[in-house]
Amino acid sequence: MDETMREKIALFRYGVIAELVSGPLAPGEKQELLLRLAAREWTIPGTNRKKIAHTTMRDWVAAYRAMGLDGLKPRLRADAGSSRAIPEPVQDLLLAMRRERPEASVESLIRAARLSGRIDAEVRLAPSTVYRLLAAHGLPLDQRPSAEPDARAFTHPHAGDLWVTDVMHGPRLFAPGQKDGGKTYLIALLDDASRTVPFSAFYPSEGAACFTETLRQGLLRRGVPRRLYADNGAAFSTQHLQVVCATLAIALIHSRPYQPRGRGKIERFFRTVRSAFLPHLTAEHLGSLATLNRAWWAWVEAEYHHTPHRGLDGITPLDRFLADKELVRPAPDDLDRLMRMKARRKVARDRTIRLDGRVWEAPDGFAGESVTVLYDPYDPSRPVHMLPDRQADEIPLRRLDLHLNAILPRPRREQPKADEPAPATGVSYLDLIARGFYGDHGGDT
């Protein structure tokens, strides 16, 4: 099993237990949640099983609290990637059949392999063993769709219990001297209980970089939520976001494809934006993103947050949020560090490290070493650090500057001292040969 699959399984396991570790639960509430999760059907990476025992979930909770996300990764075996119970020729046959028939069930693959006559009768093929073999090689497993449950209206009891995020298509800009300044997108976070907007802004795109900055600003302003609910858009489905949420103990929840249930509150918020904000924009507001966002933030903070909300029985969103202020988890001081991406790289002989099309330079003495690089994948202006395996402190990397390197003096290296000459032995190989050949006269004729 490679590292990508191990991390995928760890993120899945965190998604199962996220509600158990993201906030305090009463003993009865915790047991009720465990039983409810155990009754669900799951799409589990690497297996065709659909159920997870509540005792297994307890073990995952303990592992996460002890070691974080790494504690949820499957342990590596010395013979990882191979099956100890299935002979190698049979493994090759099953893998080849899976590649030919990716939609076939594992049971039917086993039956077909036996009927082919290429497997000895004494070889035992348990479905669970074959599942693990196929999963270890990254081959898809058969998955059966589960029934769609009925939807229910809900509101979480406290601020910070759930944030919902979504994107709304905004107005086009009209920059002076240009026919069209480009399209805008409003990316927003909405607190389910209080209807406050932790952060939102208009951006030139709806990509992952813009959403990551929205989330960062929301965490700094309104603390860390226990759950984050989003659709299956590309910006909300990155591995980086999954790692950030798992690190901050945020349960990342995605709505089912083509079934966007549970985001009704933010859709109603967008309707308010279309009716109460967009119609009042003028050409001056649409001159640039800066002027548009300046008007937007003023409207959110001074108007929306202070207007009585019908869904809150006439209480303003800000007053409702402040009522639960003590329950909101504050953002950690090292938030920027925790939101970085990690990547393994090998330092080249010229001490350079290549990362997403950019080249960085490591200090002297690390050429040839494999290191962990810590960086913001969406903002190249933020510092980049490396963490060598042989030390615990992060080391800043410098952006490669070829012109500067051409004039900088190279570091001097100490030359090894010459060894002291060994004392003479008085033995001469050639003289001894000559003496034996010519006799005692040493070549006199």
C-alpha cells in the first residue's frame, strides 16, 4: 500500500469519527452517535464492506487523539503490496482479470478464476483476502449504491457547530478604459446556528486558492468550526483541504452529487445578496475588485449582521453569534503553519528543490537528502520551509536566484590534512629482485 492510499484511508477514517472528536459530547450522546454511525452504510476505501463496528470507531478516536492524522493511517507490513495467503501466479491472474473487468464483483472474479482451471483446488480464496490484494494495487472495487434517505430541515444549536460554504456568480467588473473587466465570484462561509458570515469576498475565480484564503480569513475572524459542509466542487474536494480540516479537527462533509441538500440557508443568503446588495451597485463600485469588496464588507458588517433575522426569531446574526462566543474554538496562533501543504522532495546535487514549477535553494550540506517541504500551494509569496529527517527544526528555503549565485563567493571547504609519511622499512622490492638475479654483486659483470 503506497503513501497516497494510506493517507486516503486515514482521511476517510477521520471523516467517520470527525463528529466524535470535534467537540465535547455527553456520555449518552456519544454512545448514541456511535450507534448511529455504526448503523450507516459506508463506501470504505480498499474494501467492499459497508459497515463499521462501533468498537472500531472507538479505536480510531483513541488513535487520532494520540497521534493525530498519522494515527489513522494503516500500519505498513514488511511484505506490503503482496498477499501472503495467495500464490503469486494466482495473484497475477486475479489482477489481470480485474483490469479486464473493472465492474465485476470480487465473488464473480474468484468463481471465474476457479472455473478457468488455472488455480489448484487446495488454494483458498477468501473474498476479504482478494479485496485487500486488489486494494493494495489501486484497482477499483465493486460498489453498490445505497438508498437515498429522506431530507429533514435542521438548525444546529450553537455557533461554530456547522459552517456551510458555497459560491455565487457575481457581477462583471467595468474597469475604466476597458470594455469588460471580467467576471466575479462570491465565495461565502455561513454559520448555520447564527447566520453570521465568518468571511466572504468577491474573487476573479472560484478556484481552490480563493476558497483557501476565504477559509483562512474566516478562521481568524470567527474561530474554528466543528463541521464544514460543502458541495463536491473542485475547490472543496482538494486533498489539501482534507488535510487542513483533519489537522484542525473539522469534520469536512460533502453533499451527495446532484443532490445539494442541507445548503438551503446559504442559498437564501445569496437570494438576499441578489435583492439587497447587487441592485445598489454603481459603476464606481464595479471599477475593481478592491472597490467592490470594500462596499461588500461594509454591507455585511454594518447592515446584514445588525439586521433582525426572521430565521432567528427577530434576533440579529451578530447578537446570536455573541451569545455563543464562549463556545467557539479560537483559531490557533500557528494557523498559517497548520494550513501548509507537505511534499516529499530530494535535494539535488546543486542544492535545489523543484516544487510546482518553481525552484528553491536549500542551505549547504543537504545535497542528496530527502526532505519534507512545507508550503502554501496557492500563494507563492508565503515562506517555504523544509524539514530534514535528521533534525526537528524547520529550515527556510530561498527562491533560486541564478544571477546572485554567479557573484556570491563559494563556501570554502577544509582540505584534508596530508598523512605523515610512514617510517622507512629499508625494503626495496626491485633491489631484492635484482640481488637475487645477479647475485651478491648486484649486477657486476
